[in-house]
Amino acid sequence: MSSVHLSFYTEHSFSNLIDTLKSEKHEDRKYFSPAKLQDPRYDELPLSIRVLLEAAIRKCDDFYVRKEDVETILDWRRQQGSAEVPFSPARLLLQDFTGIPAMVDLAAMRDAVARQGGDPSQVNPKCPTDLIVDHALQIDFGKWPEIALKNQEKELIRNRERLQFFKWCSQAFKNVNVVPPDISAVHQVNLEYLCQAVQEHEDFVYPDSVVGTDSHTTMVNGLGILGWGVGGIESEAVMLGQPVTLTLPKVVGCKLLGSVNVLATSIDIVLGITKHLRQAGISGKFVEFFGPGVSQLSAPDRTTIANMCPEYNATVSFFPVDDVTLKHFKQANFSEEKLELVEAYLKAVKLFRSYQDLGEDPHYSEVIEIDLSSIVPHVSGPKRSQDRVEVSNMKKDFLNCLNEKVGFKGFHIPVEKQTTLMPFLHGSREYQLTHGSVVLAALISCTNNCNPSVMLAAGLLAKKAVGAGLSVRPYIQTSLAPGSGMVTHYLSASGVLPYFSQLGFEVVGYGCATCVGNTSPLPEAVVNAIKQGDLVACGVLSGSRHFEGRLCDCVRANYLASPPLVVAYAIAGTVSIDFETEPLGTKPGKEVYLRDVWPSREESSYNLEASEAELFPWDPKSTYIRCPPFFNKLTKELCEPQPMENAHALLFLGDMVTTDHISPAGSIARVSAAAKYLQSKRLTPREFNSYGARRGNDAVMTRGTFASIKLQNRFVGKAGPKTLHVPSGQIMDVFDAAERYQRDGIPLIILAGKKYGSGNSRDWAAKGPYLLGVRAVIAESFEKLHKNHLVAMGIAPLQFLPGQSADSLELSGKEKFSLCIPKDLSPGQEITVKVAFAFPDPPTHLNYVPQPHYSYI
């Protein structure tokens, strides 16, 4: 799949390292041999670093990748944590939410080339690119089979413009493979179809590796494939042949010991390891697993653990290939010839290991030991995945959450209101809700729940529960979103799918659903009861994301749980239950407890037409796909840093402004600027869809930037997507203020506190502010990846000098800012920002600093 030719290697800077594979069936295969390095440092390298080294050797062109970079990686023990190195992955993985802006930009680039008289057909990805259409799934109905079957048809109608564009991409661009919707979630496609372990091109072999525009790209680490998530801007650079640049990482060795507890599922193991690693403070580091305990984990167990990498802030969680991995590849329909090639090559370059052989252990930056026998069943919540709760302590913990002050766990419900009961009618029957009532239960078998054992365990629990006469209350919004058709196949083949259906868990489709906010609305009577009683209603899901309000704005407490526990809490109808002493329900004459239905580990062992033109035929009426304006005025001068005169602050923000606050995500609020735009296109609220589905429309995404209801803007004094238009003194939507500034020719900056841009990588967290007219962000500190995104978009990240802040300089944010940005700007360089009061007479009590300095980082 590499885009280079074998002849390139014969003239390569490291052609002396090329060797022929010593295998009867593969003796014609060539590769870069570490043995020919004759350098003892190679055997000390963690196996994940060896993959980085091979890529640097293979891609060394003395331009993007230099010989010095190869030496730096080889000298990892001394250079770790300080030196910057390039990494050229074997392939690129895109999902549609983040992939569509990249492909739209590429299509717009073709237009720009054509306008300049060039050949637009030459604009193609250099790195093999797979685009999986999976994030567009919107759940309209979670149960009632005759209605649920209409979801697929609705998806096609709703996303026709986007799907036509994707099909055009698959035909127009070389090196692009588009996987259509309703096949699998991106993670499953990567695991089941795209993973190669070893790549081949013209008889040259090298390790499979990948970067993707999804934080859970790391799942493939569980199969010995190096990969991690990057932002949309980095992905576009990789697509065009540039390497990813990263600080040569420190590698934490995670040594697994002991035996797995018989009651613990793979999800419990995942969350247990996640807790240990989060407490270890491994942000930005590689984690590599070793030790005898690894051998007890199946390949699905390992990919499940690797999936949670973003939750403990590591870059990768790498499980080197061993016999267990090879067994998995055999089950994944690798041919015997392919399996022999994988084993022969990985052993030749020392990327294959035996976890029982301590002599193979490399050197690590530090080692963390985890005893698997200490891990017991947990859930995570009610607001953050790092807040783990033992299932045996769930009832007590939820009560504590009601009592605690509002914060990461607390809801501060007065004691006298904690027993509130709210009656409501659903259908023709009366039900009651109280604090802790479950109103949403979602079974999701992707990311951290792709492991077949836990989905089968949920199915077996459903079967036993139905047999015991138990059911799920009909007002609870239940759904089953398998990660792929393969999941549905094994659930059907095992005979458990009908029992899911009887409990209300109908298959709603294949793609990202509840985790990203694509869930159907709760019954109106349920919503009214929750609001009138000010209840802390609960959602339980087997996904990986559950921020407050993300699943549904009236569901305040959300818990991540293993699939069987999702079914159990749905049946119980509440999270305020002690499964040891309280029954799930009753059948005539007998109480049924969770232990009675819990399965043992042994039990669980439409055609679219698309244009064939080189340029995409943009439809001016489309509300999904628009040609973005990034290349409209592309000149050499505009690519250089520009000074700013008399800029205003669009926003005055505090600490920990995350990409969730900046980038559009979730549903489109009816009173938002994006909603007004869509309504102007004669769309009804039911047709709005989500920000994710409309990522190919810059008009929607720009209006959704800083549209978070949680945004704390000091200009306004309360949470919401509002700001102050300084010249007029009016409070208005952020987009409306930005549009007014741009109409008046006034450049914009943003003032912020510490850790600006924290959170998941999002390309629109940089693209959106740029299109709003923001050209600089002045903050106390930045999240590194987001800082790089700002630079890539032409927004200067300026950091207050040590000890300084907007408060220490007594800035109100209403000043005018003039930035003297030199054309030869370099990181760490101090620049002058002239500050002038926007009003004639500044307050006399202010210690006015006319020319504060900032560091360009």
C-alpha cells in the first residue's frame, strides 16, 4: 500500500540495511534489517519505538525525514521526552465526521489548482486513505421493530448529499477507499478488515501502522499495530505525504501479573487498568504491555484495553504481537501464506515476542505493575469515566452524589427532596420516576465493548432474564448499536438476539450513536416528570463517552458499564440498587437476583449516483456540503504572519476551555445561530440533524463554534454562547458579533486562561475560530496539540509571560490590541502587543501597562 517504488530503496540513504527475508515461501521479500545496524541500542528499544525507527529509516529523504532523525530515535534512551521526530504511518484512517472536512478541503484544492491552470487530477492523497462512513447514524426510534426498521431509510434520505459526495471521492481520488454506511463502526472496520500487521509493496515488507481522525484509533495497538488519533489538520498533512511530528515519547512498561478474577469482565479489566494508568500520570507517553499476565488476555481483551488509551491520556497502548495475536489473525481469515509472512518478518526485526520470556523485556522509561486478580466489577460515572464505582457500592455512592455539592460527582439535592416521586402516564399506564431512575440504556458494541465475550454475556443475561419473567419498563429508551454486521451475526448465531428484542434492545444500525449524542428524544411525559421533579435521572451505556448532558440534556447522571450490567440496570429501572441484597425483579412467588441470571465466563467463551468529474460539482442549495473558503484568496503574502492593528477580543475566557466548548458537537439547538441559518434554508428543526453530520458545511460549523451552553465568557457573566460586541455594548450570539466585526474590518483575538484547547483533538476547534475572524489567542497556557492546530490555521497562539495573566495586567478585554508580528516569527519569540483602551478615558485606578509582551509558542 506504500506509494513509493522499490527502486527508491536501492538509492536510499540506508540501502545498506536492506536484507532478504529468510523464509522458504517469502525469500524474495526485502526489508530493512536491524541486525545490519550492528548497534546494541536496538535491542534495548521498546518494541513500539522500533516501529518508529523502521518508519524513519524507510522514509528517510533528508527533507521530511533526515538521517539525524534516525539517529535520534536509535538514541532513544537519552533523547526521550525532548527531541522532536517524524513518523510516516503506512496508512490513514478517517471517519466521516472528521473525514468530510478533509475531503472537502481536498476537493476545494482541486478547484484552486484548476483556477490556476493546473491539472486538478494530480491532487490526490499520497498516503493510502480509508474513509469509513459511520458517525452519521441518528437513532430515531430505539424500540418497536416495525418503526426501527425505518431507521436505515431515514438515514439515506437525511444524508444523501453527504453520501453522494463520499461516493464521488471514492471515484475521483486515487488512493482513497470509502467504506459505505451501515457496514461497521470505524473501529470495527479497522480491526476486522484494514489491519494487515505487515504491509507489502513490490516485495518490500514493513510494519503496518496508522493514524486516524478518531481518538480510538489506538484499538489496533492491541494487535501489535502502532497507531493513534490525530486532528483533522494533521490528517490532511499526512494525506498529502507529510509525516506526523511528535516528541520522542517516554515509554511506560505496564507489567501484568496474576490471574483474572472469575467475576470480572474484560470491561472491568479495562477500567481497572485505566484507573492505574491515569493515577500514574502518563499523559503524552507510550504505554507498552509486558509480563506473564498478558498471555491470559485474548486479542479482543487487548484491543479493548488499548481503546481506552485516550481516557488515561497516553498516546498509545501497545501490545506486541505474540502467538495469541497470530491466532486472532488466523481467525480473521489471514491466509496461511500471510500468517507465515507476518511471523517471519516480525521475528526477523524483533517485533514478535513471548511474554513468558523475561529475557526479551526491553528497557522502559518506567515500569508499572498491575495485579489482575485485584480487579473487581465497576461502573464509571456519573459524569467522568475516571470516577469508578464498585458495583457492590453503587447504591451508597449514588446517594453520596445526591448529597455532594455540584461538581465532578455531586448534584446537591436537598435531603427532603431526595425521595421525590413523580408520577406520569406512558401509554395508558401510570409509572413513577425518582432520583436514580434509569431512562436511557444503550448497548454499544464498539470501542471498549468490541469484545465478543461481553456482548454474548449481555445476550445470555437477557435470555435468562426473559426466562425468569423479567422485563424492561417501556418508557426506558433502549437501543442496540452493534459495531459491525459481524457482531449482529454472532449474536444471532448464538440465539440471543431475540431475547435482546424482547427486552426492547432492538438493532438500530451500525455506527456511532448514543456516545456522540445521536440518540432519539425521550418520551415527552418522561422529560416533563424529570424537569418538574428536578430529578437526577440516569443513563447507562456500554460506550466510552458520557459527559453530563451529552446523551440527553435532561439526563444528568450517566454511567459507563459493561454490556451485561447495562441490561441489568435497565431491568432494575434504577442505579440505586444493591445487587447483592435487592432483587432485579420478581416473578410469581420468587424474587430474582442478579446472581440468578449472571452468565459465567465459560458461558460467554440504496444506490447513489455520483459525478465522475475531476472537480466536485458543488450544489449551492446543499446544506451538508459547501466549498470552504480556505483557498479563496490563497496568495504567498497571506501565508506569512500578518500584523494586527486595533483588534478586539471576541471572547474573554477563563481556565480549562476545552475543544468541547469551542468545536460544534451534538445536536443543533433550536435557538442557535446554526439553527437560524438552517431555518433560512427552509429546514424544520426535525431536519437539522447534528453538527457532526453537517461538518462538510462551513456555514453551519462556523455558526456552531463557541455555541456550547457550558461556555463561560467573562464578558457575559453566565454560561452560554453569547458575547459582548464591544463597540456597540450589545450582548449577542458569538457568531453574530464575529460577523459584525468582520463586516467592519476589525480583526479579532481571544483572551483565555490556563490550558486553552484541552480535550479531544478537533479540527473545527481551530477552523471555526479562523472563519470567525480570530487571528490570535492570548492565553496563560495551551494544550500542545490544539496549539499546533491554531498555527496550522494561521492563528497565532500567544502565551502570557511567566507570572502574567489578563487579571495581573488588569485587562478588561474591552481594550484594542495591536500585535507586531514579524514575518520571521519563530517559537518562543517574544512579541509586543500594544494595548489601548477602547474608550477615551480609562479608569484612573488601573495600573495601565501600555505594551505587555507575549511569547509566541
